[in-house]
Amino acid sequence: AATKGTHAFSAEVGRLLDLVVHSLYSDREIFLRELVANAADAMDKRRFESLTDKALALPAKAAITLTPDEKAKTLTIADDGLGMSAEELASHLGTIARSGTRAFSAKLADDQKGNATADSPNLVGQFGVGFYAAFMVADRVEVVSRRTGSEQAFSWTSDGKGTYSIAPAKRSQPGTTITLHMKADATDFLNPARVGDIVKKWADHISWPVELVEDVDGKRQTRPLNEGTALWARPKEDVTPEEYAEFYRHISKQFDTPYDILHWQAEGTTAFTALLFLPSMRPFDFLDRQSRESQSQLYVRRMFITADAQLLPAWLRFVQGVVDTDDLPLNVSREMLQATPVLARIRKAVTRRVVNELKKLGRNALANGGKNEGAEAWLEFWENFGLVIKEGLWEDALHRADIAEFALFRSTHSTSEGLEGWTTLAGYVQRMKSGQDAIYYLVGDNQDALRASPQLEGFKARGVEVLLLTDPVDSFWPERMGSYDSKPFRSIAHAHADLERFEAPKPTGDAAPLGKLLPALTKALCGKVSAIRDTDRLTDSAVVLNHEGTPDLAMQRLLRRSGQ
Ligand code: ADP
């Protein structure tokens, strides 16, 4: 096949490898986390495929084995996973397969333009580089892999310096063996005790047995390194915060420490265990992602089924986690997943639980006027994910009222409550002026532009608070939601007439009569505007554009962008 022989890495991989190899990376040991995680993923995939194709069944004692050889200076990581064909070796290991790594290398390119390479090694630690982390410790890497269902194995070899070679090879069973020829300064990773410690630290939650093969008095012995039980199946009291955090990083491929953890067992018509995480950082490619679907994983009896079951609504897609149920058959098909009432019930219960948690977190954070420990973390969480949560105000009629309870907004009210300029809708309503029956808002590109908008002046002068909305979805939800606490949302772009309800401020300076100016302007702008009027809405600006009966500016811009 065309894949055999020597090939150049894709340019992206070349750049990444260069960085990996040349950075004096302090946490080099994470290479093992990456390789063991890949092995576990491959075994999950094989188990899933074997549900519908018995020929792919895993061996009874499927495991990930680590064999350090101090004499040969090699560390070998072998798995009973799905394996890779020659084509897959080339495409998965010769180009950048995973989106996280791609985003990482894009960020890297950015940084290099800005000459900020000093931070790049930290980036490796923050985001992980998957398989390529092997080149942090090895000067040659050999992968021998046999795809399940195939008799032929292939090897992939590279010194990480621009090219890799693929050739036919031998492997008695399907799976993958990775042999690292360790660099002279990385031989401490050949020490069995060291390998054991690293696995304990990084990979203890892996739900496949990880075993160490070592020589004891000239005899080969196998020693288990992890518990091999699914973390979520363990009682809460037995799981340490570090174990939770590491598991979160494993399933989400994110590298922060979770902001909040939900771990519970539901009993009743549908029984399931759920372990969910609210991230503390927004993944840097989050807003560029094509898919709005939740990636939380569905397991049946500890077996991975799919990450596409949409366990949570799109506006909660930042939530990461696992739901495991005994109430579905193991060989559940995609079509069945769509149709089964079991999944619908799980979705409903899981979503309700997350919504209640958000309400609770919001409530606690804002108690005492926001002057308490939880407030800062909550505000940060809202800055990261509020713009996604607000999509729920637009599209999730069932939870709209719940979201409105904890959603935060910027407004013209400068708050002294420790909310750093944020308010809830309830806070806004409390401050409404007598005679005010609507919640006023203005949509625009950014806070500065909004605050400088002449549209605001009349409201500011009369002390009427206005919400300042800048996220894409803000152009949509107020109208769809209609009202909060029976107070309609009203864009001030349409609400200038409302100003008459509020007492006008005393004019300062002399109000020059506009008697002659208005007809002159009307003539000059004939056909471009429908009318020109005197106004008491402005305090600083000379003119303001008004829209009567047409969508407001932000909406017009959005419609233009979408080609309407
Ligand atoms: P990621 O694991 O995040 O996708 P990697 O660079 O670590 O990124 O791996 C790239 C791809 O190579 C994986 O998605 C997988 O398809 C394949 N791969 C890596 N290691 C193995 C393995 N041990 N068995 C089977 N496939 C593997």
C-alpha cells in the first residue's frame, strides 16, 4: 500500500514535535499518562465494537502492560485495544488527529508570532500533546499495531525529527505495542518503582487493569498498578479530590481543576450513577467548536457506549462527565438510543440535577450581597459559560425560568454589592423606579460601546437602569422570553416614548431653540430619514438615530451577517 515506506510528518506535527523535544519540560512524566490514556481509549472502543461483532471480543485478561527494561533502555506499553491499520498509523500518528492538539498547535503558532515562546512548555503541561509526548523521553519510538479483524500487523517508527516509516510487522494478537527507546537523561523512567508511582498519580482511575512487568530474582512477574474499577462506581467518601480531578481531565481532555463536582446515584423507575463536572476554565477552542452537542459519556454497566447520547441540552454542553445505567441492554444501538424512554428519563433527571446545582451555586454566591467566599468563583464561572447558558433562555422553555433565577447581567447600575458590576434580574426588578413596568436593555458589541451610546443618555439622566447585553444570543432571548416577573423586556432602541413616564432632569445651560434647524436638516437628509424631531432624551450627544417599527441596530447587523 501507499502507506508503506518513509513519510514526512504534517507541518503541524513537525512544529509540535520540535517544541516537545526542545522544551525542558518539568513534568515529563505525563508522557505515560498520555500513552496509558490512549491504550484505555483503544480498549474502550474495541469493547464497544465487539458488542455487535463477537469476533472482536477482547481476551479474558485484557490489560495494559508496562515493561521497563533497564538493560535495553526501553519502556514498552502494550494494550489489547482496537489497534491500527497501516493507513490509521499514518493518519493518526503522522498528522494531528485530535482537535485539542490542533487548537493547541494553533495557539502555539500565535504565541510564536508574538514571541511568547517562554510560556510554551507550560502550554504542553496545560493541554497535553497526546501521543507526541512520547518524544519528550524517547529518541526513537516504535509502534507495532494490529487492527482487530486483520491478520497483518504494521510498525510505525520515528525519531521525531521530521519523518516516520511504516513497514509490515508481526504481532500475535490484535492491539498495540509502543516501545520507547529512552533518551540518556530519561532512564529514571525505567525504574519499576518510578513507573508504578506515575501510574498511581495519573492513571489510577483507568477502568482497565494496568500492570507492571518486572524482573524479580530473574523471574518475570506481573504486578497490578491500579484498582481497575470505574471511579464513579466507588462510594463518594472513598474518592479523593485529586482522583476526581484526574478523572475529569481524562474524560474531558481539559487540564483545569473542576469548579464543581456532582456525583450521585439515582434510584426509582430508572436507576443510574452520574459523575459530572463543571469546569473552572473555558477550553480555548470552546466557542469555535462546530458541534453544540453535549459530550458527556453514556456507559452501560461500566462499559463505554457513546459520547453522542446528548445527555444534557446544548446550553449545558460545557458540563463534562459520565452517566452509567443498568437499565439499558449492553448491545444498545444508535437507533434504539434515540427511541428509548430510558434515555429520555435519564436526560430529564440529569438536566434537572445540574439546573438545581446551578441555582444553588448562584444563590449561595450571591448571599450577603455577594460578599462571601463562593462569589468570586461563581462570577468567574459565569464569565466563562454565561454566554452559553443564556442560549437556554432562548431555546429551553422548560428551564428558562430556572436560568433567569441565577443568570447575571451587566447594567448601568454601578453596584457596591461585590458583584463587580453584575446583577441578577431579581436585583434589577428590586431597583425599578416607580412607574416603571418594563426591564430595559440595550444590545451591542461591547460594554464600552454600549456605555457610550447616545441611546442611553435619556435613561441615565432619569436614573432608569438599563441592562447592557453583548453576547451573540442576547439579540434573541429577550424577545423570545418576553418577560421576567411579569415585567416585559424592552429594548431602549424602541422605548424612547417610555421616557415620558419618568421625570426629566432639569436642563443645564440654555436650550437653544431648534426652530430653524429642524426644517433645514429635514430638507438636507430628505429620503434618508423618515423624520427629525426635537428631543429631551439626550444630555451629552447632539443627535441619536431612532428606529421606529424596524428591527433595532444589533438585529439589523445580525440579519445582514446571515445574508438576509
Ligand atoms: P488523542 O488520543 O487525543 O486522539 P493522540 O495524538 O494521543 O491524540 O492519538 C492520536 C490517535 O491515534 C488517537 O485518536 C487514536 O485514534 C490513535 N491511537 C493512539 N494510540 C493508540 C493505541 N494505543 N491504540 C489504538 N489507537 C491509538
